[in-house]
Amino acid sequence: MAPTLNPARIAALCISVGVATAVTVDTGSWLFGLAGIIVVTGIGWLLFATARPTHGKRPASGSPARGERVAARLVREYEEQGTGWFWQTDAEGRVTYLSTKVATELDTADAPAMGAPLTALFRVDTSAAETERTIAFHLSSRTAFSNYSVRPAVAGKLERWWSMSGRPITDEQGNFQGFIGNGSDLTERRRADAEIARLALFDSLTGLANRQRMRLWLDQTLAGATGARGAAMFLLDLDRFKTVNDTLGHQTGDVLLKQVAQRLVRAIGEAGLVGRLGGDEFQVVFPGETNRDKLSDLARRVIDSLSQPYSIDGSSVSIGCSIGIALAPEDGGDAETLVRNADLALYGAKADGRGIHRFFKPAMLEGARSRKQIEDDLRNALASNQIYVAYQPVVSAITEKIVGYEALVRWDHPTRGPISPAEFVPVAEDCGLIESIGEWVMRTACMDAASWPRDVRVAVNVSPIQFANPALPTIVTSALAKSGIAPHRLELEITEGVFLDETSSSEQMFRTLKGLGVRLALDDFGTGYSSLGYLKKAPFDKIKIDQSFVRGAAIQGNRNAAIVKAIVTLADTLGMETTAEGVETQDEIALIRDLGCSHIQGWVYGKAVRDPEVHEQLAGDGTVLPQGHLMSRPERHKMIRTARIIAGDVDGEVRIRNMSPTGAMIDGIDIEGDVSGMEVLIELVEGEMFPAKLRWAVEGRAGIEFLSAFNMERLAANTPSAAPLAIPLRRAG
């Protein structure tokens, strides 16, 4: 016969099951709530059991008391060891029972929790409530509620959160007796959630706002950046950080980023919110600030601060910083547009030499679109035979005979015509096309060279991206095998950029290439990494002296000749040949020969030509005659670009028509009378005024002479947008 389940036994079972369930599940899950309900049900049965005798049979002596003790012990264990607790009120809503641990939290010196109105002890946490109804509503309407997030209603007790449920209870006649319920502690979970939320919005390394928080802040800022109240944004990128990270390790890089963050916060102060987007990229948002002069001053201050040496583990580390600036709403009224334009300005700052700031200009967007169009067209150029190889002769400085050719990639666009390699090669490197183009050039050059005289070499440029490809030796071997030329006739020109990521793999690459029998040439020497240490490691056969050291070497007072002589002496000592690049005048030939260079390359011996013309040049004995100017003179560059000028009481913009290191011709200037010798200031590089003198002025045009020689290489990276019409000058003041 099955045992009778009397109320006491049911109460004990309910409480046991409830406790067992509660201690094995997450406090925030529905199972925990179910556990509480089971326990509460058990208590109900316990009360029922102690109030009435069991029908049918007389209970065994001591059974109700024993069941009551077991139930009480289980409830006490549940309250003390878990996060759950119980409560009960009378019909007036006053607390008649409350677990000790919660009562202790709510007791005050003036009023204990027991006997107090339930609504005076707890209030619904409106920040997490899923209902607008209050506990008072349920008490008055005598309706159940479940999993309400509550906080102490007692002043000064704000760091506690509970989940609370309750239901009305009645006697046997259906009379309302009050409420009974349970709860669980949510405090630790809330704190954990708050920490998770904090980590989701802040950079774990530097403590700055992260990308997500910066985006939220930017959206909020731009929502109010209308009319006279605008906003500004800095995008910052650290110069040379990758080198520090690669050479000194990521741990040092992390310490450096922390110090950068601290300096950046100090430099910005209360003016804006500073964040780290990832890597070495930072962002600053300035609500209500659009004054370009103030932003420029702040940008220069930031760059100066971040460029000061850092001390890390006793070592001094130096980096730089470039900044792109965009203003709202003129440069973008939404986050995507503003970030894109600030990024374009940052790209412009890097292109202009790094360590500077640049404001966004519409021409930057046009340049980006042009680069994107070049990328799209470039993908089809190889397949449609728009790309071809031209060869520039390399001439012996002693015999003036052609000893080889450099293979140069050229692009003849079907609608735009010839596109300069300086324009499309960087795009090819950025979009990942340089390897396929480079491989095609190498195969084509080797095939063409196979029909040349056997003593004529061909030189092919290898970019750092190609050099880092482990498959490069296989590509070279395949090109040699297919063309049939001897390995020593192929010369691979490698720039100093390959040494920025100098590793054991790069040393192995040099050994493998040299093992194939090909020649290696160090291209553009003196303009890149410029460390002499790698010359003893890399097995170069030749050093190519960059044209920036060659041009102007024959001009009186120029120091380039001394630099060329030093490079030649170094190469001779190491048993290497030398080629002077960019030789354009005949007086430079004599100088280069006297300085000891073994080879000459440049327009003085002809521009790059296609393979059929190479055969014509090699038809005789290979001797080539120099052409072009006899004497060196400062090179003049034709251009149409705007520049600010200050001349006397006139302050405005003019157009530069052409320019050399010593002077320029401008138009759009309206100055009358004798102006010869008048001192002026002209903005050749954005943000920098250079002193000059007017030499002549006729009908809006004028010639100016710079008081000191201008470095034309700076101009190439600082070309403002062209203006179709001259902008009238205005009188100062």
C-alpha cells in the first residue's frame, strides 16, 4: 500500500525540490523563479499541515513537529546559503515576514523593516522595469507580479538590486490575507553587467573611449551640430609606430600606446572627447568648435607633444603623429561622411610628409574618387593590353655604350591617355594588384631580352610587397626558364623599403635569389631606410644613386656632388657598381664620370622606348650619343595652382604658372608702378609663408624670386586644388 502524502510530507518535498533547483541554476533564469515558487508552495503546505490534522488516519506521534522542523531547516538553509529570500505581508500591506539578510539591508536606526509597509521598503527600478505598474498597484488590486527588478526605497541604500515576485493569499473562506512572495539578489549580476557595458564602450589597453563609444558620442554631437553650433573631429595616426612594434615587441608597443593616450588626454583637456579606434589610430571629437585657427593651434600642440621622446624600460623611443581634420556640418552632417573626410585629410597629411595636420578639402574627395576609378580601370588594363613595358638605356660612363635597360611599366588608358606610373603604381600596391603586374613585367622583360645581344642586361623593379612573397624565387626561375636568358642578365632592383621589416626571412630571400645567379641592385639609394648596416648583409651587385642627388650636382655651390662622391667611394670599397639615375644635362655626364660612377641612366641618353626601338638602338655597336641641354639649370615645373600672397597692403590669392627652386611666375596679381625688388610672402606649402621678391609685373602677371632655394620635392606632396579663375586680391585691413 502506497504511503499517504500528508501536507507536511508535501511541504518538505516541495521545499527540498525548490532548494535543489535553486542552487543548481543561474539566479537570473526562469528556473530560479520556479524554484522560489516551489519553495513558497512548500511553505504553504507546511502552514496547512500544522493548522489541520491529517484526515483518515491519526498521524504518528511527533510527525507534524518533525515535518515542521525539516521544512524550517530547509528554508533557513535556502535563505542563508543562496541568493533567494522570502517575504510576506498582512492585508494592509505591512511586512510580517522578511528573510533576515534582506531585513538587515533595509533596517534603519529609526524604523525596522519588519512591520513597515512593503512599498516603503522597495521601489521598482525604472531603468530596468518592463512594466509601468508599481508594487503599490498590485497590492491595491490584489494581483500577482513576477520578476520585478526592485531597489531599496530607503534613502542611502542605493547599491542593491533584487528580483521580486509575489501573489495574494486568502483563507479557507476566500478572505484576503495579504501577499506572499520570494526574491533573489541581482546586485552582483548588475555590477557584472555594468562592467561588461563599461568594457564594451572603453578601450581595455588605454582606458580611452573605444570605437563604439566614439561613434555614439559623434552621433549625439552631430545631432546638435547645426547652424552656428558646429563640431570638429581629429583623426590621428602615429608615424613610425609599426617600426617600434616590430623591432621592440608588442609589449613595448602597448606601453607606448598608453603613454600616447595620456599625453593626448592632457593636450586635449576638456575641449573634446578622446578615443582609440584601434591599433595606433586615435580620434577626438570637439562639440561646438569650428574655428580653424584654434584647431590648427591645438593640432600643432598635439603633434609636438606626441613627437617628444618616450622613455620605456630605460630606452628612448621617438615616433611622430599626423592629423586629419574635418568640420561639421560643412564637411559632413553624419558620422560616416565626417569620418570619411577626416580620413581623407589624414591621408593628405601623410602624403605631405607626415608630422603635420591637414583640413579636409573637396579636392581630396575628388582625388579619392580618382584613385578608386584608377583601381577599377587597372583591373582590366592587363587583360585588354593597355599595360606595356618600356625600356630606358643604362650606359657605361666610360665607353658610352648601352650595357642594359631598365624595364619600366607604362599604362596607355583608352580614354585618359598615358597615365604616369607615379599615379597608378601606388594604387596597385594599395589594392593588391602590384604582384600580378610585377610578375607580368618580369616575364615580358625576360622574353624581350632574349632577342637582344647576349651581353645586354635587363633590370626589373621588385616592390617590397613582391619581395615579401615567398613565391618570388619560383616566379624568377619560371621567367628565366621560359625566356631562356642567362640568370646574370636579369637584374632585380630592390628599394630600401624591404629593410623596414628586416627579418630572417628577408635574409633568406636574398640568399635564395643570389643563389639563382641573378644580379641584385639597391634602387633609390639614400631616400628610404638609409642604414648602411644592411649593405654588409645583402649581396648587392650595384647601388643606384637616386636622381635627387644627381640633379643639380653640376650647379655651382650645390652639395649633391659631394654626396655622390661619398656613395661611389662606399660602393667601390664594397666591390659594387654604381648607376647615377636622372642625368638630364651633358655637363652632368662629365661630372658623374669624374666622380667615378660606372653607369649613367637618364633622359640625356634617351627616354624609355618599346622593344622594337630597343632593337634599333642596339643595331650598331650600341654606342649612344647624349642629347638635351648642355648646361644644368634649375628645373621649372609647369602648373596651375593657387597660392596666397602678401605684397605690401595686398593680401589674397594668385595662380602659379610655373616654378623652379629659385622662383616662380604668377598671374592674377594687380599691382601698379615699379615693383622690382618689392618683398612679398607667398604660401608655397599650406600653412607656411615663404619670403620672396618681385622682379617684374606686367598686366596681372609677375615674376618672383625666392630669397632662399625651395625644395621642389615638398611641392609634389603639397599641391592645393587648381583654380579655374584668378581670385581678385583684397587690400589688407
